[in-house]
Amino acid sequence: MKDKKVRHAVGIDFGGTSIKMGLVNERGEIKAKRKFNTSEAPSQEAWLDSVSKNIELMFKEVPSAEATFAGIGVGVPGFVDFDRGFVYNLTNVPGWTAVPLVQLLEKRFGKIARVDNDVNAMALGECTFGAGRAYQNAVFVTLGTGVGGGILLNNNLFRGAYSMAGEIGHVSIDMNGVKSPTGKGGLEQYIGNRQIVERAVRLMNEGRKSIIKEMAKEASDDITPKLIEQAARKGDALALEIFDYVADCLATVFASVTYLIQPQAFIVGGGVAQAGKFLFEPLQQHLKERLSPYFSEHIVVKTAELGNDAGMIGSATLVFME
Amino acid sequence: MKDKKVRHAVGIDFGGTSIKMGLVNERGEIKAKRKFNTSEAPSQEAWLDSVSKNIELMFKEVPSAEATFAGIGVGVPGFVDFDRGFVYNLTNVPGWTAVPLVQLLEKRFGKIARVDNDVNAMALGECTFGAGRAYQNAVFVTLGTGVGGGILLNNNLFRGAYSMAGEIGHVSIDMNGVKSPTGKGGLEQYIGNRQIVERAVRLMNEGRKSIIKEMAKEASDDITPKLIEQAARKGDALALEIFDYVADCLATVFASVTYLIQPQAFIVGGGVAQAGKFLFEPLQQHLKERLSPYFSEHIVVKTAELGNDAGMIGSATLVFME
């Protein structure tokens, strides 16, 4: 009976490969999950149909949630105007340019709808129900193919003047560094998944000894950050050095961000964050070296806690924030 | 008669050399000014006495202001807890450690008092009544011995979780760069006044031709950023190159700040900003190179407008914000 007053929202993690849907309550708990392939819904109409069908299936699973259904939140991989509920463009999903998604959802379901970029949604999830729940001001970073970020100020996502703030992966760590369409020396040009692997390969080609190569051969697999992490667990010096380097790049940006906006905490998620102590111990140490005591004593660095659920939970949270 | 409803506040720009006081109205206009030497008030008691005496003199000058006197704001050169109205320490003023300044002022004058660091006060002044008055989200930067900054979000100073945000001079432009107590590669290690001069001297010692040296000799003066600016006006290639370099360092940080918090505008003040087009033209150009189009098309860079009055006007504004 108690749950009757707890609202529910559907959080949709819109990925390039699959669409993950969660029926989430106001405590951040996922009560039901559904998933379909992005390719199965090639048009916006087909996507809305699939979403609708899966919402019905989740309500069948959790009938009590229907009466407290507050709305739908979506985290998308691309550029969004949050205030207008408008999708400019999705990076890896054809057919999603200039879509008034909030309008389409509200018309279809008669409930509140919200859309934000996927990293903002994850940041909101982690900072409301995950590793950042104790903090009002936190910066979330996710390490993957790219390096994404989201900023929470006063428990709210901070979107900047034109809805695109939080692009921590483009913060420069070297004014004369690697060129890209977003500038020179941007963080993700050094610690994106591909760049981490390229660094390992380059150092081995330069003659550095490491077990990474034979581990990849044994596993008949490419070298990946995961494999470098496994080598680090076995004490491989090169693998440890690579995580130390990744940590120092990250510490450079965390120090700059701290001097600039002084959050309470950094929450780090994504694949490379799975490396645990191999990443976080040097990260803490380098961050301390890079901050004056007054700044370093206050700052907290934590691993994200919600894993793959962060997007669904955070997208649902967009609805609860209203 | 109309002015009767317009409140007045006293804004105090507390410098290491002199204390500048302004009687400021809510429109940001200075109606009277006073000044005394910091060394003339060696104790807190003597400082309060001098402030009191000068407030009386300003009210004699503008008698109508006394009835609308709202309070006193102070910008100090050092570390402050704004919320507690507490001065931790002033960098170049002995005897000002752990001072509950707001409490002392409120007890003495029976009016609202506020204290903030001097750069925050300048930022507030510029962004309320100066070059930033059209923007709700702006970043103020002052170029001098050090590089200071203040961030305005939603027309309010943003102080971060522990009252010390906005230290833009410590943002790193090179993770392996110049070491200092605040990290590695901090912006002010490259474009502080002394560092600019050292760069000019080093390049001339390395054999670069320039009129800077003989200009200094003729003027019987040290090489200063001002003198390098004068050489730039005469078309000196080295002087122009130095401003281009300063602009590129600044653009690196402005790009990082834009990716992170996406303000509407940067407002640049301080001595080096007087170089006008020699600084701002390359700054605009480098910033554009360092930002993707969506970010670069929105961002504005402007010269500060209030000059030496920014501190007084901004300190008074701290009172009006209440």
C-alpha cells in the first residue's frame, strides 16, 4: 500500500545499438526492464510504437505502477535542446535529425516527457541515486570511446547558456597537443578507449616489454582497455604505467575543473573506471599533486555505482525533477 | 526627488597599497569617492575608524544618500568565506588573518555588510553594470601580476561548494608545464605580467630583433607589458608575437571553460587587456580555432569597461544583491 504514493516513470536509454527501458520509482529502483534493438524501429513512428508496446508490457509486470505513472524520460546519444525538448541530431542513429521528441511523446502518452543527452541523464542518475547522492555539486565523467561529462549544481543538471555545457572530454590538457575538430589537446584525444590502446601498441612497438601482446594472442582478441587492465592485475609494468598516464591526464582536467567550479565530488564511470585501484589510486595521488591544499582537502573522487542502469534511472529522474 | 528611492551602498576596494571607497547608487553610479593608504590603518580598529570617517565625508558631499544608505560591501585581496563574512587571510596585508569582517562592520555601522574577494567583486561589478551587463552567464578574467577570475551564473556570483571557485589562473594549459604550488601548467605561469616580460627578455637574449630593449633604455624604465604594447603599436614583430602567444594561452583556457560551463561571454580586464586589438584580435581568432562551430558561434569576448572602479562598484553591488 505504501508504494501507491510513490510515483513511477519510464526511463529510456536510447543507444545506437539498443533501446533500454526501465520502469523506475522515485527511490531510483528499477521495477521492470525491457529492451529492443534500435534497428527494429527505423522510423520515429515505429520507435514510438515499440516504446508504447514495451510500456504496456512493463505495466503488466507491475500493475500497481500504472496509477502512479508520471511520465517518460529519454537519454539520447547526441545533441539536444533540453528546454525545447528537441533533438538536433543523433550521432549514430540515422533519421533522428530535428525531432520534437518531447512533443511527440507527450501527444502519444498524455504524460510529462523530457529528453536530454545520454551523459547528462547518467550524471543525473548517479548524482541522485548512485555514487553522488550525498553531494549537491558534483561532476560526472564517463570513460569510453569518448569522454563524456555532466555537471550537477545544487542537485540540478547545469546545462550552460545554450544547453551544451559539461563537455569535459574537450577540455585541453596541452595547448599544443593533438588536433581534433574540437580544438587542441582535448582530454579524450588521450584517454578515449582507442587512444589508450594505441598508446600501449606504440610503446610496445618502441621496444617496451609487456605481457599485453601475448595475452591478446592467447585470447585471440584485440588489445582493449579491459585486456590492459588484466595485464595490470598481473603486475605488468607497461599496463600499470598506462593507467598511471590515464589517471594523470584525468587529474589534470579534474584539477582545472576544481579551480574553476570547485565541486564536492567527481564521479567516474564507464569501462575504464572498472580498472578500480589501478586507475583511482594514481588519480587521487596526481590530483593531490595538482591542487593547492585548500582545494585538495575538500575534493572527493568516487567510482560510479549504477553501471549500465545509470542511463535508465537518470532518464526517469528527469521526470521526477519536474 | 526621484533619487530618494534609489538605494546607496559604500563599496570598498581593499588593496595592498590603498583603500578606495565609493558611494555607489543602485544604478552602479559612483556619487562620491574617498581613498586612504592601507599603511595608515595598521590595525582593524584603525581601519574601521578610517572607513567610518570617510563614509561621513562622503555623506557630507552627497547628503541625500544618507537616508537611502543600505550597507557596506568590501572586496579584499585574499581568501574569504563569503557566507560567513569571514576573512581567512589577506595575501599582502599583515594583521588580517581570521577576521570576522562582516560582523565587525555590521556592529559598527548597523547596516548590512558583505565581504568577498576582490576579483569576485570586480566580476560582479563588470557583469552587473559594465561590459557584462547584458549577460546572465559570464566569466570575468583580470590580467595582472596574477590572472584572476570570477564566474557569474544566472546573474549571481558562483562560488562553488566551498566558496573558492573561479580560480581561472590555475587552469592548466599544459599537463607537463611550469610547476607551481597550484599545479602544473597553470595559465598565470605563462601570462602573468612578470611571465610576459620574461618571455620577451628570453626571446631577445636568444637573438630575436626587437625595438623593446631600446624603448626601455630611452624611457629609462624596466620592460613592462605596457612597453611591449607600445612596441606592438609601432609594428614590432616580437611584441606582436608575444601578444599572439598571450592570446593563444588565454584562448586555450576560454575554450576549455566554454566546453565545460558554456557561458555567454568572457569579460577581460586588467592591465594587459589595455592592449586592445593586439590582444583581442588574435584572442578571437585562436578561440574560434579551438572551438567546434556550435560553441564558437555563441561565445562573446569583450573588454572590461569599469577600469579601476570595478572593485568599488562591485563591492557595493554585493549589498544590492541582498
